[in-house]
Amino acid sequence: METLKLARKKRWGDLPTAFLFLLPSFLILAVFNFYPMVDAIRLSFYKWNRLTTPQVFTGFDNYTKLFSDASFWNSLKVTFSYTIWVTTISILLGLVLAVGLNQTWLFLKSFWRVLYFLPVVTPTVAAAMVWKLLFQPSFGYVNMVLQNVGFDIEKLTWLVSAQLALPTVISLGIWRRIGFTIIVYLAALQAIPQEYYEGARVDGAGAWQTFSRITVPLLKPTTLMLVTLGLIDSFLVFDQVLIMTRGGPAESTMVLGVFLYTNAFTYFKMGYGAAISVVTLIIIAAMTLLQWRFVGFGKSEMEAQ
């Protein structure tokens, strides 16, 4: 009993030291994360064009205008479309490629892994500029290759077509996301005990049965984690869309990030832009809470062990 009391006393006595070490990180978060977030929430209740002062309190007017704005609902639809396509395809392709890269017979295994991971560390601005050049209608390499194999490239005006612009932007999102998915899946695949596969082979299971009944179920916690991270990361897409299309043509690629930027820093509707950021925060928080509710926070990983 005395030992337990001493241990508790020591633990409480170490708290001031722990807080002292945490203080620098907390101050950085407070200045660069917490304060801007709180101030954005406050600003969303004001009308301010950044050029005139003082700020005028308007209550919920910004939110009323936002939810009656057709452009906002369009940007929400575009953002969800981008998010679902990028997350789904990157996870499916990432899983298939990770299984291939995990094979023992694969030659130059490290080279292929580095090659697939390069898009993750490539700056988004540089990638978007290259993608924009690749998909230029007149001199882009994509159209040059397609023309050589017999396609009518006059109809393939990628970034200036309302039908093709969003798929083109999505392709860049998949290219940048798939490397991270592969690396995470590779780590999870190497953690699966080989005894499971050996037992399956003894029982006469084929490659597809092994994959569908052993690999996929055991990768469920990893897949759920990748889905959560992918949804949040894709929902916050901004810079690549701004560089490639600026939300056009005809708002076909107007994601929430570009919609916020356009209103706040092009039209100087700072209060309106703050309201958009608050709604975006609520949506992301709701997505995270749903993941905690239906998937569990850390429960899947514990159950898989």
C-alpha cells in the first residue's frame, strides 16, 4: 500500500516537469492553430472586406447567404466527388500494387518502392505544373501519345472541358496519394505471419482465395485507417486545383478550398470566407467522429492483434 502511495505521489510530482516540456509545443499550437481557428469562427459572424474598418457584426447572415448560395452547394458536390474517387481508386490500386511489390520473386524491389513513393514527396505545386503541361490540348504529351495511336485529340481538351477537367484533376490526386497507400499496405503485409499462407497452401487454397480470405480481412484495420486519412486529405484539396484550373471551367472543379480562397482573397469577403472555413471544419470533424463511432478509435488495431 505504501509503495502504491509513493508511486502515485511521484507521478503527480512529475506533472510540472511534463507540462514544462510540453509548453513550447503548446505555445506553437496556440499561436498558429488554436488562435486562428477561434478567430475565424469569430470573423464568420462579421462583414469585413479587409479594406474597410471596423468589422460589422452581422450575426448569422454569412451562414444564411452561404447555405442559399448555389456555388457553395456545387463546390461541396465537386469536393465530395473528388474525395470519393481519389480515396477509392488510390486504396484499390495501392493494395494491388503493394501485394505485387511484396512478392519475393520481384526484381529490384527497393527501386520500385522508391519509384512509387516519389509522388508523395514531390511538391504539389511542381506536380500540378507538370500535370498541366502534360494535359495541354495542343502540345501536351498525353494528347501526342493518344494521337499517335489514332485518337481524335480535338475533343480531348482536358483542362478547358467541363466534362474532362475534374477527372484530370482527380488523376493527379490519385497519382500523389497512391505511393503513401502502397507504403502503408506494404508494412501491414509484412506484419502478417507467413504461417497463415503456408496453412492455406496446404489446404489447397488458390491465389485468389488466399488474397480474399486471409490478406484482405487481416488488412482491415489498415484499410480503415487509410480511408479515414484519405477522406480528410482529399477533402482539403486546394493548391493543385488552384494551379491547374482555378476552379473552372464553369466551376466544374470548384472545390471548397478554392471556393473559400476566391471569396476571401479575390472578392475580399473575409467574413464569408471565414464562414466557409467553419463549415469545412464541421464537415471534417463530423467525418472523424463517424469514424470513431462506427470503426472505433484504436479498437480495430487491438482486435487484429
